[in-house]
Amino acid sequence: MEKSFFGVIGLGVMGRSLSLNIANKGFKLSVYNRSTAGEETMVSDFMKNVNSQNEVLGFTDLTEFVSSLERPRKILIMIKAGNAIDVVIDKLLPLLSEGDIIIDGGNSFFVDTNRRKKELKNECVNFLGCGVSGGETGALKGPSLMVGGDKNAYEIVAPVLKAIAGKDKNNNPCCTLVGDEGSGHFVKMIHNGIEYVEMQLLAEIYALLKEEYSNDEIALILNQWNQTDLSSYLLEITSKIFLKKENDAYIIDTILDKAGNKGTGSWSSKIAFDLGSVNTMMSSAVFARYISSFKSKRTQLSQDIKSENSNKNIDLNDLEIAYRFARKINHHQGFELIKNGSQSYNWDLDLSEIARIWTNGCIIRSDFMERSIFLLKDGKNYLDNEEIISFLKNNESGIINILNTGLINRISLNTFYTAYDYWVAITTNRLPANLIQAQRDYFGAHTYQKIGFNENEFFHTNWEQS
Ligand SMILES: NC(=O)C1=CN([C@@H]2O[C@H](COP(=O)(O)OP(=O)(O)OC[C@H]3O[C@@H](n4cnc5c(N)ncnc54)[C@H](OP(=O)(O)O)[C@@H]3O)[C@@H](O)[C@H]2O)C=CC1
Ligand SMILES: O=C(CO)[C@H](O)[C@H](O)COP(=O)(O)O
């Protein structure tokens, strides 16, 4: 029997969509899912969705699955991130041959990907970490693919990845080898960090609007914004969410206000600390999800708090400006983190190319991302651009008015606040850090630098000596 060109392990939400996408592009495919209690029909259910033109073989036996693949074997693992990946790799290894290629398409932590790549290299097996974005629909119709690893291995799987990826405005695939090692998963992790912020900003806008406007009206406002340069996939789906009803009830009003997460947002925040990069907005968006999960505490404490119920009178023009303002800072912080990661890990990442593969297929695709291809050229970031700087300088009052509305009405707007605060701090010539240095020197003799002296000169004061 003719062997399959490509293999997919894992037929969950993403694995089955990617598999159909691959098969629809004409590649002969083998798919595998473990057959555990309660999940025995994953493969047979999948096979029912395969059309007669697709060449797909389904397996619940890993050895048979691997034997069905032509060499070098090209296997995409699309399962839960974490230990499960190591478990599957351990099971695969004895079945593989020199030169075979494993691609991890899940949201794996990039440090694990660095390790796995090294371990597999010792076994003469290639390992690529591929960030996949686009959710269920994107995976089926054209995701954005951020690949990290060796160029030679990438070239072998590129025909499949490029064929299934979404296409940019010039019809080029939203798929690229971003760099070596776990750089693909690093870039996907930051993508998700940016995504968390974009989502939280919309949630805070909802918090402001919902006291004054109906769901239909909120949908209309967001939809109007989506006809402007603010247009994005997340804005589009959010406006649609407000219109969706079940049994005459708006679904949004029936959903418990506890946000979940699977880790990529908090990893992005932790890495920013390690790299000395400032990403206050991502941390704020992660913490907003955590606070939301303290539902019973919030319910208990909210009983003692009087709600003013004042007339909010939100200025929609200011809100639109504040949103535009905060998104610019979010993208700046996100790409700055990528830049810092690139420098620290020697990955030579191309920010403009990353923006390009994020213009279609992925969750944070937007008009602004399209413009970012230009703004991020030659290693530049947003705050190197005069137009961006002048927008931020000239529109402070819009975001201040919105923050004031939040303060007066007890509406938590922390992610908007962190955007503005970052802008204020980064544009302040003299910060009070001189006091921090004095305090450190006082209690710990940590020394300090002096204004007008050489950067390499450090001073110490005996603060208690009169
Ligand atoms: N959903 C999304 O929007 C996106 C998800 N991702 C990432 O893609 C990956 C898959 O996500 P998704 O498809 O949503 O997840 P699902 O929960 O839908 O599917 C999980 C898959 O992993 C398999 N699996 C879980 N544990 C093991 C194990 N120990 N050994 C073998 N197989 C295992 C499951 O098999 P079984 O059915 O037998 O349990 C199933 O096939 C994750 O890393 C996720 O973070 C990336 C981008 C978007
Ligand atoms: O990668 C994704 C989108 O790009 C996944 O949907 C991911 O699960 C989103 O993160 P979280 O579950 O933490 O909200």
C-alpha cells in the first residue's frame, strides 16, 4: 500500500481541523488518536468527516500509524501541552528512524521545546516546535504557523505547512521559520500574551458600556469600530457575541464571570521578568483573569460595597481613542518582549516577518497588524515611529477621561490603566528611582550612580553618619 506523506497524532479540536485541512490540500495523511476509555471513537468519528477525495488512514495503534508513513516520517503532534508530549515522544522514539521529523503544534512552553529538540537530536530525530494560531476554524481554513527549529527539517515539512496556512494580502503563506530551537513556541506564547490583552481591553470596554447600553447597542458600537482602522478579528467576534441568543436570552448574560486560562499568558509575564522586559499589560490581563476566578470572595466582599449607580455618561469618542491608545502600547510591549527574547537567546527574530504571518489566520490579526509589517521593519518597534508617538502624545486626554470614568464609577480598568501608566513612565525624564537607589544604598550598601559622573562610577554614602 502506498505510504502516507504526513501523519497527525491527536484528533482533538485542533488536530482534527488541521488534519482535514492537510487532507483537503491533497496530501495523503495518516491520523492517530489513543483509544482510552470514553475516547474510543475519536478516530472512527473523524473518519466519518473525511470525504471521498481525501486520502486518509485512521489508526488507534501507534506502531501501525508509524509504519504507514513514508520516510523521512513527518509527524505533527497536536495534543495537550506538558508531560503528555514527552510521553508520546517516548512511545514514538523506538518506532522512528534517523532523519524523521516530529513537529509539536501545541502550545508548549518554549523551554521544554529547547530541551526536546536537544534530546531528539541525540537520537538523530529532528524536532520542530510550531506555534499554531487560529482556533478550530483557523486550523481548518488556514492558521498562522510560527515554526522554530533547524532549517533543513523545516524545508522538508514546509510544503505541507505552507499549503495549509492562511494567506497574507500578497497571497504568501502565514507560515515562517521564525528561528532556531523553541523560538516558534516562544513567539506563539507572546502572541497569546498579546491576545490576552486584546481580550481584556474589550472586556473592560464591556464593563464600562454594559451599565449604559444594551447588548444590541454594544454590538453596534463595536461593529462600527470594526469598520475603522480598529478592525480586528477579536473585535469582530466580540461584537457578534453580544447578539447571540439561546431561548430568547442573550448568552453573554448567562455566562459565569470566571475566566479560565491554559498558561501561555502567565508564561509570557514570567519570561518578561526573566528578560528584564516590561509587559505590564500582559501581567494585568493575566491577573484580571485570576481575580475573576475568585468569584465567591468577590461576591462576599461586594455586599459591603455601596454602588453609586451614577450616570456614567461615557464619551464614546474618548473610549474609541483610549482603545486605540492601549492597543498601541500592548503591541509595543509584546513586540519588545519578542525583541528581548531574540537578543537573549540569539534567535535573530524578524519582527516585521512575525507581524506578516500574524496578518491572517491567527487570533490577533487586525488592520493594525497589517500596518505593523511596515512599522516593525529593520528591528524598529512602535515607539520608534513618529506617527505613533504623536498619536500617543496628542490623545492622552481621551484615555484619562475613560480612566476617570472608571475610577468614579468603581469599574476596574487595570489593563487600560497600565497602558497609560507605561506611556507616562516611558516619557518621564526624571523618575523617582533616585530614591530607590538611596534606600538600597542605605540598608544594603548597594551603591548608586551620580548625575554628571561616568556611568561606570558607583558611590556609597554612610547614611547614618552625622
Ligand atoms: N483550542 C485552540 O484554540 C488552540 C489550541 N492549541 C493547542 O493545541 C493543543 C491541542 O489543543 P486542543 O485540540 O484544543 O485540545 P483538545 O482537548 O481538544 O484535544 C486534546 C488532544 O490531546 C490528546 N491527549 C491528551 N493527553 C494525552 C496523552 N497523555 N497522550 C496522548 N494524547 C493525549 C487527546 O486525546 P484523547 O482524546 O484520547 O484524550 C486529544 O486528542 C494544545 O497544546 C493547545 O494548547 C493551539 C492553538 C489554538
Ligand atoms: O492558543 C490559543 C489561541 O491562540 C488557544 O485557544 C489557547 O487555549 C488560548 O489560551 P487560554 O486558554 O489561556 O485563554
